[in-house]
Amino acid sequence: MPARRARTPTPPRPGSGVDLTSARPTPQPALPHERDEQVGMTGGVPSQRVQQGARDLKHGLQDTSRATEADTAYKKLKR
């Protein structure tokens, strides 16, 4: 029977957050919503959509979507 070669560990993918080559325990990777809430997610560039929303609220504008009405109609149809 031929001798078995030791497997070379695969380096982690950049940005994966998990070090597969280290034997020491690492903290759990962040969940998607936790990654989204991290301060550095925008690279220091403010989101234009969030800034526009803040300006709209400051000027007293309200959400005019029909989400509530559409949700009510959907629930009626679902019965």
C-alpha cells in the first residue's frame, strides 16, 4: 500500500472571517445582519439613500408607500 501524504491546509479566502489553518479557537463568524451593522461597512462613504431619507424626515415628508394597504389586501386574498 502506498504511503499517504499529509494534506496541505487550504488558506482561508480573503474576507471569509474564518481561519481554517489555525488550531486555536476563533469567535463565530458574524451573521449577515451583524456584518451589515458594522461601522466600516461603507468604507467611510455615507450612503446617498440614507442621507436623502434623513433630509426628507427633517423636512417633514412621510412614507407614502402602500405597504399597509397591500399587506391587508394580501391577507384577505390568502384566506
